[in-house]
Amino acid sequence: MTKIEYSAGGIVYRNNGKKIQFLFILDPYGKWAFPKGHIEEGEKTVDAALREVSEETGINISDMNIITEIGATDFRFSQEGKKIHKFLKLYLIKARYDVVVKPQLAEKIKKVKWVDINKSLAFFDYENGKEALIRANDYLKTHHGI
């Protein structure tokens, strides 16, 4: 039997007017990923995305703004002998440029890193999320002339 799970997360970026960078976490599996996590009972997806980004990167929720929903993806994996089908909704989230990030070890996040927008696709480790990262890049280029 396959367990269904729902998560939310963010493709977080910062922009100082000259340079745009995306924020990635080094997850418990040693891969560079988006900050994300489970939606709690009764929680709105957008609120879960902000909470999870904050919990995994140390960014205060008041230092972030949701820009747009960037899309959804799903993936299957096994954990502790159980099959899981996870659905993930992602939001493009803007962080203040001077925000301080810190890996949250209690959340099993090993590192956090800002990566230049032009290097982000090669840096990101999960194939099933690259389409969302491309949409985030395209959104920023279309709406912000980047």
C-alpha cells in the first residue's frame, strides 16, 4: 500500500538590483534541494511553504514574500520500508537581500547556500524539480526584466 503525503515549499530568491540568487538547502540525503515540508492539519498550503522555508533556513517569515505559485510536482520513494507518493506545491518566494540564513540542524539541514540564477539549474540535484526551477527563472525574466 502506498501512503499519500502533501508538502509545500519555496523557490526562494533574493535580488539586490544587480544580482539574483536562489537559495538551496543541503538535505539529509546529501542533495541540494528546495526547502519544503509537510502541510500540517488545517494549515493553508501557502502558510506551510513559508513556515517550512523558515524552519529549514532560519529566515524569519516577516523577511519573505510570496510572489506567485510556481507549480507542483510529485514523486515516489520508499522510507523505512513504506512506499510514499508525495505531492509538492511550490511557491516563488522573495527574501530580503540582506537576510541571514542558517542551516537548521534540528531539521536535518546540513547547509544552505545562495546560488547565482545562471548557475542554479546545474547546482540543483533533483530532476523532478528542475521544471519548477525553470519556471521560476522564466517568471523572473518575464516580470522583472532579468
